[in-house]
Amino acid sequence: MHKTIIIGSGPAGYTAAIYAARADLEPILYAGLEPGGQLTTTTDVDNFPGYPKGILGPQMMDELKEQAQRFGTIVKSDYVSKVEFVNQVGGTHLVYDGSDNQIKTQTVIISTGATAKYLNLPSEQRLIGAGVSACAVCDGFFYRNKEVAIVGGGDSACQEASYLANICKKVTMLVRKGQMRASKAMIHRVHSLENIEIKYHHEVSQVLGQNVVEGLEIVHNQSNEKSQLAIEGLFIAIGHTPNTKLFEGQLIMDQTGYIITNGKTTKTNLPGVFASGDVQDHLYRQAVTAAGTGCMAALDAERYLQELPNH
């Protein structure tokens, strides 16, 4: 019987592991199929406190892993294939690894993150981290006074376009339909910024550039007319998919699949099961906020165990 199992290895999972290990919860962390999560697709992380010169995303994940292991976390290069949670305080939760081995645990911390949706064009995939990004707040700084494009027509796209407009020379929004699906307030904000141009009925057919983004080939999806757009940064804002399929039918989620946590805690609807990071946060989605909720999840798990009758 284990005290805690952590599923996922991004900033939330590793921070949870650091705190859990220091509290003698002897955590076992399953790194999953994409160890390190979304930060492994980010080249430079410049906005995480404590790194005045910035740090490479994969390097940061390696250092977080090393720190978690220093306090005794067992990191498994494996994934969780199935979970069986129980709705009972002090109950035993069952976790199954990639080889279908059963692991018994008193608490589970879920930090499986979310996956950014991309256009899945070969030219786009090749340049992720070299001019193609799914996070304007993370990477916008690198395009100060440059021309960029953003794909999407929802609230997130409008929010990111507004953010980029403050630091970039020009922002071109490419909207697939004839209107945006964003709220009226967000649409008004975008229209009020002079350096944002909106191209309706436009899609990206190819990202141009060998080693870095140098431009786009775009197509008008009504007339099929193609044109080119000279930009240096492409931001994809068509949404994220939370990695929660594993927990469907057991945990309460919102309509888009994000795990709902109780108030300001990381508690889910089941006792002894906690969620941290992007898997329960569709609003901020930053490494630093993920790390913060990872800390909270470990503290919540520790308190849960302390309050058990047989503790």
C-alpha cells in the first residue's frame, strides 16, 4: 500500500512530488508518454521566477525531476493505463501501469496536463519552438516589435491577440469563419487595437521557412485564393484538450473535460484524489501556476492522510 501516486510529470507533477517526498509520503511518480509535458516543446522559458537568464524548457524539466528524486521520489518512465477510484474516506485507490500491474494507494495526485491543439500541418509541426507557439504569454516576448499571426476566433485567440498587440509591431488574426465566436467584449477589444488586422475566411495552408518561421501561405476558404503573409511568429489559439480520458466516468469534469476541483483546493469529488496543473486550469495555463497547484495538491494529500482515523 502506497501513500501517494502522482500521475504526470510537468511542473505540477514534479512540484507535487517535491512537497510529498519532503512530507514523507514516499511518492511514486508516473512520467507518462510525454515526460515533462508541454514545456518540453518550449525552447526558452523566460518567465519562471528564479531563472534571471531564462532556461530551456527540457532542461527545466530535468532539473525539477532531479530535485524530486533528491528527496526520495521514485520516478517511473511508464504510464498509467487505468484507474479504479473508490468513493470512501480512507479507501484504497487502484492504479494500473502500462504493463497492467496493479498498484494500491491511499491518495492519487493527477497532473496529466492538457495538450494544445495544432493545425497538424507538417510545416507547422517542424517549426514548433522555432517560431510556432501555442502560448502568447509564454513566447510573445521573443517577437517584440515584429510582425506575427494568430490562428483562432474564440476568446483565447482574442485575448492572446490583444496581449501580442502591446508588444508586437503588427498582429494578423486568421479566422476560419466569417465571424468570431468570441464574446462581444473580446471582439470590441480586438477591434479597438489599431495594429490588429483580422482576415476572415482565411486558413494557413503552409508555414514558410527552413529553420525558423519566415512567413505563411494562407488560403481564402471561399474563393480558394492563395496569398503570402510575411511574419516571424505564428501563434495557434484554437484550444487545448485536457488529458482526462483516463478519469472519465469517475471524476466530475466540466463540458470540455477539465477536472472540477473543490473551491480553492485541489480536491476532486472523490476523497483522496487531487488534481493539479493544466488538467484543472483552463484559465491561466502557466508553468508557475501549475507548480503552485502541484504544491497545493501535495499539502491537500498530506492533510487528508493526517486526518484519517487510523493515522
